[in-house]
Amino acid sequence: MIPVQLTLEGLYSYRERQKIDFENLTEAGLFGIFGAVGSGKSSILEAISFALYGETERLNARDRRTYNMMNLKSNRSYIEFDFINFENKKFRATREFKRNSKNFEDVKTPSVTFYKWKNDNWIPLEHSNAEQLIGLSYANFKRTIIIPQGQFKEFLELGATDRTNMMKEIFGLQRFDLQNNVSALHHKNRSELDHLEGRLKGFEEVSEDRIAFQKENLKNEQENFEQRRQAFKETEEKYGRLKNLKADFEMFRQKKFDFEKLILQKDEIDILETKTELFDRVSRAFTPLLAEKDKLKKEISEQQSLKKQQLKTWQETEIRYQQVKDKLLVLQPQYEALPQSRIRENDLLLILQMLKFSEEIQTLKSRTKKGDDEVQKVEARQKLIRQNIETLRKESEALKSRKLDSNVLLLAGNWFLERKKSEESLQKQTEKAEAKKSEIKKVSDELKSFNFNTATFKNDFQNEHEALENRKKSLSERRSQLEVQQKLAHFASALHDGESCPLCGALEHPHIVEFNDVNAELGEIQKEILDITTRQENGQKQLAELEKILDRKKIFEEQLKAEEESVRQIRIALDEHLKNFIWTTFDAENPQAFEEKRQESFAIEKKMEALNGQLASEQKNLEKERTHLDQYSKALEKFRIDEAKKEEQILTNEANLKMLQWADYRDQEIAGAEETHARLSKSNLEMEQLYLQLASEEKEISPALARQKTMADESGKRISALEKEISANEYLIEKALSEHRFEKIEEIQQILLQKIDVQETRAVIQQFRIRFETLKNSISELEQKLKDSAFNPEEFSAAEDQFKIKEQELKTANDAVVKTLAEIERLEKEFRKKENLLKDLAQLQKRADNLKVMASLFKGAGFVQYVSSIYLRQLCDHANIRFHRMTRNQLSLQLNEANDFEIVDYLNEGRSRSVKTLSGGQAFQVSLSLALALAESVQSNASAEKNFFFIDEGFGTQDSESVNIVFETLMNLRKENRIVGIISHVEELKEKIPVALNITKDEEHGSLIEVI
């Protein structure tokens, strides 16, 4: 993550909006944030953390976080943070929370929105999950990018389990946690094995022998089937001939029976045919004429009913028309007098308006009088307020002359504070120098016990070591000679005549050498060699211990020199600081007096603030009274204008009166005038509406009356026409009766009542004729066919029984063949399945063995811990590159068997010790080295072009040389494309860092940020 821009407002000591442009800072590679204690340096990191994660190091949700984070003089806090993530994409995180205007201590829950920079616009995101954008949880964000004050050693002192979990999250090591995957695979494989073994139990009877046996059985069954089939074929031919003969005789008898039945039905069919033809002829001639007759009768009946109804309606309409004409004659005189009544109604309306205007004029006069009284009261209050304002201004001017300049107080206060800090620092540094002198004295006392010359002790030790080595070499040569001599004596004592010599192989030994016993001398030499070796080892230990003590003394002397230099620099700085005291109003040696004057000035300032508040309140009151006066004046003016308008309207209405006089109604009540006007208006309206309604009815009834008369006449004409059509129809019916030789129409109606379906009946008759002829011809053919044949039922029965027996035998043989074939096919198919299952079983058993090995490998997240330890060791190696240099190759970092960090101390023979034994400065150095290594690993793992790291405090624990080493280390990071931000109050760093932010705290404006 690379910061781009941060905006703060109303947060901690940042009262006014402050903006930090990180782009100029990050371009330098190394930048600082400096300021006095409490100026708001660490608040910048807390703002970034809170904007991204909604979490801070100092406060949690139970601490009323939003209330305590908000500046006490602000009612709104706002944070806006722009950054570039590991994918080189730009995002913005904003958080805002406001104070409840009715409850000072109630600060509302922050609103949070994340944005993405896309197409030159900020696009809101649907989530506010910073971990998704940055790839780090809040806990690991604090450990790798922004390390809050006091949390620098957290990663170093984490337990093995917590550190493994952290490495797992940061480097995505959960991909190596394969225990659950292996377990799932194992259970799946075991389930498949159980299922497969269960399936194989169903194949125990399936074998190659069983298949061979069934094939032999099939051969026998097929031979038997062939014999049965041949016998069945012969029996089937004989049975077929007898069966056909039987069928012919049975058919002949059945057809003769059916033909006899048809002969009995023939007379009925002939009668039906006669009736059908008669019905068809009558229906064609008379059905249309009868239908037309019924239709004309129905229509003439309807027309007669319609004419009767129309005559009735015409009579009723004529009566109504006469009644309307009578009413119009009665209302005509009143309707003609209506215009005069309308004029009177209008005059009454004007008089009613004039009465209302008169009443409103009296009301306006009363309100005008009250308004004049209120204006006088407001003017009196304005005068009193002006007097109070003048008094408050005089008091404020008097206090202002007694108040000291705020800038002078601030600068002088900073001077006294800086002097106090310098004196305290001088005392601490002096104490540290004295402590170093004591340590040097202790080391010197230790050296006295060695009694050596510091200039030549190394040569003395070397000469003594060489002398001992030469003596040891000489003794070793003598020991070798004696050991050879001892071995030869052993060979010589073992020689006997006739036995071969182990050295030359000779069988004769004329001159055997005699040797003295050398065992005693060998023992003395061996003892002396061991004594020399012990003396050498003791000498080496003594030399190493001496060199170690001298190194410690040298280190302490260098540290003392640095501490004394620091004391000298502090004294110089203090002297320079004393020279900068320029305020004659105060005494440089009396800070108590300055503090009293400052508190007095603060008290005066508070009084002035109170007076200014009262003055502002009075000014508001005066402005309020002015507003009231303007409102009252405008209202009075409006009352007078409205009164004049009402008077003018009365005169206008009086001039418009035509029949009535204003004087007659001036003193009348408004309610009475309204009642008279309403009564007259209602009467005029009702008269007009009634007359117009009757006139309208007359206009509507007149054409309706004529229309109804015409319709009645038309109905009469239609009835006459229908009567003529009926006469013509009756003539046609009589003519048809005569033509078809019928006397009465009832005979026709009787025939038509039969309702014969001519087409269907003719089809039945035709079908009967065809069937009759067909049976007759078929019987003749069968008689001719069977004249020379005879059927014997006993012979047929015997043949049928024989056929059934042979058929059953053939079926049994065929079933046996089919069953055996099916069994062979089943066995072969099952055998192939069994072979495949056995192959699968072998694979699953092999896989089960492999999964068992994998389960033991990945059990209990052991593999993750192993991978984590590899990452940690690589981290250690990277951290030691810088840690060695910072500690002048005296210390290094390593992991023990429990994956806990340990320190290797090369000043103590390379022995290891706990990281908790480190001094504050050493702890800072190793934590910085680890943090830089961790940040590099994390951000290189994310494939980021640049990585960023923020350090809050820690440099105060370093001596000047260590500060130089740490600073040089941080400067070298720029070459590695890394960016480091430092928060500190150490002045030496401020002078060395090329670009930085300086935080100052102003009493009125809060914390202010400037680039230096």
C-alpha cells in the first residue's frame, strides 16, 4: 500500500481541516513527521488505521471511541484517505461522524464509504472491507505497514502459535493446510472401498469354470431343441389341414343360419323402404310451405302487440305534452319579471360587500392603534440594549489593555518548556555518562587480576603457546618411537623356530633382538602431552576471556565518549537556548512568575470571551428588536393602505347601485342582509331553472309525439302486408295437396311427425341388400367346395391333443436354450464387471495406502507449521543482514526448535539468550530489522512495484552512533525502491531527513501541518 493523500478535520488535536500530500513525501523515499510531544504526530497513523479498518490502537468501541476521538471544540470529524494498493489501483476511504446538537457527549456512529478511481471519477464501492483491498487484516497491517507507538516489539515477542497464524494469513499458508482435504479424500476412498467390497460379494459365484459348464449345457439343450422342432413340424402340418376343414364346415353352418335370419327380416325392410320414400317426397314438397306459414303467423302476432304498445305510448306522450304547455303559461309572467329581480339581487350583493368592508375598516383601525403602542415599546427596548452594548465594549477595552500578546506567551512558554526538557536531558545524559564510567572501572578491576602487559599480552600468549606446541611435538615424536619399539618387542617375544615371521616371513630366527620395557616411559610422555594440551586450552580460554573483557572495555569507552559528547552538545544547545531569551517582561530564571502571568492572561482572555459572548448576544437582541420594529412598521403601513382601499371600494359599490339605496341599509346587520340576499337569489334561481326545464321538455316532447304516431301507422301497414302473404301461402298449400293427391293438411302433418332420417335409413336398407346377396353367394360356393369332403371330430380332437403336446415340448426345449444363453450372457457380463471391480479395488487400496502416508504428514497442521518455520527462517536471514550491521556484528537473530526468536551473543562465545533480555535500543534495532524484512516479504509476495513502511518512535532509545547506523540503513532502502516514513521528536533525525512534515499545536486553531 502506498499513501497518496490524507485529509483530517475535527480529530484529536486537529480542529481545522488539514491535508497531507504524500506524493511529494514518498518520492523522496525517506521522510519524517516531527513535532513536540502531544502535537498530534501519532494521530496521523491512527487516522489512516481508522479510515481503513474503523479501529485504533489507543481506543476501542467500549472507550466511547468516537466521542474521545472528536476534537472537543468541533461538532464534526472527517477523515479522507487516498491510497494505491498492491494491484496498483487507486482507492479512497472516508469516515465521518457528527456530534448530537442536543447532547454534547453523544457522537453518532461513523458513516463509512470506499471509492475506486475509475475513468477520472471516484466510483463508490458496495463494501467497506479494507482487508479485501489491501490484503492484510488490521492486526497484520499494524505489524507490517503502520506500526503504532509502543507496538514495535509485538511481532518479535509473539508466541509460536500466534506467529504461525500471522504468517499463515500474511503469506497465504492456508493453502498448505491440507489435513481436511486429505481427511475428506480418505473418507471418500474408504467409502468407495466399502462400497466396492460390498459389490464384489455379489460376484462370488461368477467364474470361468461356471461359464464353461453353462456353454456345454447349452450345446446339449440346442440338440434337444432341434429334435423337438422337427417332430413339431410334422404334427403341425396334419393338425393344420384338419383345423382348416373344421373351420370351413363351421362357417357353412353359421352362414346358413345367418341367411335364414335375413330372410325373416326382408319383409320389414321392404315396408321401411316404402315409408321412407313417401316421407322424403312429402318433406320436400310441404316442409318449406309449412315453415313459412308458421313464420308469418308469428310475425303478425308480434306486429299486433307492437302496434298496441306504440298507440299506448303515443297517448301518454300527448297527455304529458299538454301538461307542460299548461305550466309554461302559468310561469310566463314571473319569468318575464326576472331581470328586475336580478338587478335587486345584485344591489343586495353590493350592499352586503359594503357592510363587510365597513366592519373590516373598524377592525383595521383597532389593530393600527395597538401597533402604534407596540412600536413605542420596541423603541424603548432598543435604547436600553444600546446602553448595555456600550457598557460591555468599555469593559472589554479595559481588559484588552491588561492582556498579554498570545504569540509572546506561546513563544516564551515554548522557551521555558524547551529549557526544562534540555535540563532534564542533560541530567539523564550525565547520569548515563557516570554509569559508563562505573562500568569501565569495574572492567579495569577485572583486568588487574590477570597481571599482564596490555601492549604485548597477545605476543606473550603466542610465544608460550608455540613453546608448548614445540614441546608437545617433540614428545609426540618420542612417543611414536617408543610405540614402534614396543611393537617390535612384542613381535620378537612371539617368534619361535619353524614359525614364519609376521614381518619378513622367515622360518629361522638366529639373532632375535632384545628390547627394554618402555611402558613406564610411554605413560610419562602421554601424561606430559595431556598436561601440555590442558595448559594450551586454559591459555586459549584465558586469552579469549581477556580479549572479551578488553572488547567490553573498548565498547564502554567508546560509549562513554559518545555520552560525554552528547552531554557537551546538550550544554552547548542549552547555552544557545539561554541566549535566545528576548522577553524583558519575564525573568528567565523565574518560570513560576511566567506561569502566573500566563494564567492571569488566560483568565483575562476567558473574561474577554465571556464579555464578547454577552456583547454578541446583545447585538443579536438589538438586531432582533430592529427586525420587530421593521415588521410592526410594515404592518401599520399595510393596515392604513387596506383601510383606504376598503373606503374606496364602498364608494365604488354605492355608485353601482341601481334600485336600492345605501342609506337604507347602512345600519343593518350583515347576517340579516346575507339572509335577504340568499332568499332572493334562491327564488330567482329556482324560477329560472323551472321555466327553462319546462321549455326544454316541450321541445323534446313535440318531435317524440310525431315520431310515435308515425311508428304506429307503420306497424298497421306491416300487419296488412303480412295478412296478404298468409293468404298466398295458404293457396300454395292447397295446390300442393291437390298435386300430391292429399285431401287434408293433417295427413301431411301426420306423415312428417314420423321424423325419418332419410339418408341414414336408405343406408341401412342398402347394407341389408348387400349382406343378403353376399351370404347367398357365399353359401353356394361352400356347398360346391365341401360336396366331396367329410369332417370327423374324434380324429380332429386326437390331432389337436398331439399338436399341443409337441408344442409344449418344443416350448420347453426352446425355453431351456434361451435360459442357458441368458445365463451365459449374464455370467460373461458379470465376469467382465468383476474384473473391472477388482482393478478398481486394487487402485483404491493403493490410494488408501498413499492417503494414510499423507494423513500422517499433514496431521495437526504440522505441514503448515513446517512451511511457516521455513518462511520465518528466511525472514531471520533477511533481518540479520541489517541487524548485524546495527549491532557491529555483536548480535544476530535465530529460531530455536520451538520456533521462538532467540538472540545469539557473539560477545559471550556465541551463546543464545531470550529476546526479552535485549536493552530498549537493541530491541528497537532487531524489531526494525524484522519489520523491514517482513514488510519486504509481504509486499514482494504481492508483486508490488514499491512498498511502504511507517515507524512511530523508537529512535530516542539509540545513541548517536546507532542513530547514524539506523539512518544509513533507512537511506539505503531508497535504492531498493522502498519508502519509509518516520515519526519522531529526535532533532538529529530532523536535520538529516531531506523532506518532512512539522506538526505544531496552536491553542486557537489546534494542530497544524507544514512541509519543511
